[in-house]
Amino acid sequence: MRRIANFLLWLGLFGLFLSFAAYSTGTPRFDIGFISVILIAVSAWVLRKPVAPFEPTRRFRTLRKFGVVGRGQENKED
């Protein structure tokens, strides 16, 4: 999710650049600027959260729940 947020941040900054460039030529494009501000706000909302630490125990938990992975682990831990 953080990679998508980084992409949206750069896309929003590029959109602001285009909006300012269009304004300086005399043809203001406020729609591009508005969408860019929304993209930057969404990416900032996602990126403000700290990165979750990696926990190997949480890997493949859905598959473990369905019994596809980790069938022999119960016997080894006992």
C-alpha cells in the first residue's frame, strides 16, 4: 500500500507542476490542481502511518486457516 501511496504522491506533485505551468501560460486548469491536491492528501494519509514490522508468524495465515499450509507444524511444536 505504501508503494501505491508513493506513486500517488509523485503523481500529485507532477499534476501540481502541470497545473502551475498551465496557469503561467494563461490557460488555468484548476481541475488538474484539485485532483492533484486530493492525490497528495490520500498519499499523505497512507504514509503517515508507521511501517508495520515484519512478523514471519503472520505469513500465510489465511492458508493456515484453510489447512493448506502448515499441516505438520502442530506435531513438531508439541
